[in-house]
Amino acid sequence: MYRIAKKAALSDVTTLMEIDAPHVAAKAKAGQFVIVRIDEFGERIPLTIADYDSGKGTVTLIFQEVGKSTRQLGKMKTGDQISSFAGPLGHPTEIAKYGTVVCVGGGVGIAPVYPIAKALREAGNTVLSIIGARNRSLLFWEERMKAVSDELIICTDDGSYGRQAVVTEPLRELLDDRNRKVDRVWAIGPAVMMKFVTLTTKPYNIPTTVSLNTIMIDGTGMCGGCRVLLNDGAQFVCVDGPEFNGHKVDWDSLLSRLTYYREEERLAAERFGHICRLEGAAQNNG
């Protein structure tokens, strides 16, 4: 069992949790993920590592409460126990001194882009970061991102904070700036956002890394649920990723696969917490 050492609300739908998991914290690196199972009957939830502290033995997760399992996880409290916490999984980010890099985080993707930006800065890179969300209430970790960035640009779709723009607008401006040369780009966020980031960088021929959060079950490459099509063949996100060359991803296929279980996810979310009055009445009458 794994104890929730800390819980904090970052927005109405975004939750931070620090989990006591010394064996995971000791080996975790930027870009990796874990698979969480709340109890013995629970769904296996893949979550990218937002931060880790090997000294404290904790791993930080940030997630949005959008489906049945994440809503159930969000209802847990500090001190509660999680049944399983498998990781670190996947390949870590390839950290090196590239020169000038841009880290783009959209929505909850701000969380996993933070340790990447931090590691790239520590490796001697000039880090330009762009974070964005639909509105101000969904933004978080501004100060953390500022601390690991040489420059931080903040966007909101509705203009409620920072610049009113989608993240690809300032990204294109950075790429067009003749006074600096961008060597690499990382992007993490909704799949459609990552798709358009790669479309933005492709004409400039700038290597662009994306972190894919696909449908995933076992995390060992056996189920095939996380299969992603690349222009040089299929791979599995859990064992070959989660990071890939964004210019090689078949984004239309990925976006389609992400909708496969939308109806089942909707029904599970609707039924979560539902009390069956007929069942209760039968028990009372029995």
C-alpha cells in the first residue's frame, strides 16, 4: 500500500498528490510515468510523473478529475492508502546540452513538462517555456516553471491571464526570431495541441518531442492498447515511449483511438457514486 502524503487542489478539477513511494522516487527521471490502482478492483491509471524527491521518498502526481477513476482518486484524502503504484515506467527524456530549447505545456501537461524543463536547464540549455490553458483557473505552477526557465510565456484561450492566444502562436514567433536559434522543442498536453505544435515546427525542421498519453492497460507492452502508428511502423507507448518524435506520429490515427471507449467512459462517470435505491429497498425488505 502507498500512502498519500499530501493532497492539494490546483483548480476545481485539477488535483496534486504526493505519494510515499521510496522505490519509485529513487529511480524516477523526467519523462517517465507510473500506473496507479486505487484498490484491488480499480482501473489501472497511467499518470506522468510531475516531480519526485528521492530524499523524502515521494512522487508527485497531478491529474484532472474527468472520468470515474480520476474522480475516485480525487476523493481520497491525505493519509489514505493506494493499492498499487507501479513505476517508474517508460523511457526517460533524453537530456543533453542542445542549446536553446522550447518546452510547451498545455493544461495538465504543464505538470510533466516541468521536470523536463528543469533537467534541461540543469544540463546547461537555455530554456524558453510556454504554458497555456483554456482560462486562468486551469493554470498552475507558474512560479515553478518560471524558476526553471530563462523565459516564460503564459497563454489563455479566453485572455483571462497572460496573453490571449493558443500556445502555437508564441511558439511560431520564437521560431521566426532571427536573433536566436531554437534547437529542440518538447510539447506535452492534449493530443490535438501536440499535433498542432508538430505542424508548427515541421517547416523549420526542428526536432520535436511529444509525450503521448494513450489508452493503456498493463503498461508492459502485452495488451497492445497503447499502440501508436508512426511513419516507420507501430510502437507501444508504455514500453517504447512515452516520448516520440512528434513529426513521425500519425495524429489522425491517435486522435481516433483516443475516442474508442468514450461512451463507456461516459457511462462509468455517470454511474460513479450512484446509489441504487432498488438494491437498498430489497435489502431492507429482506
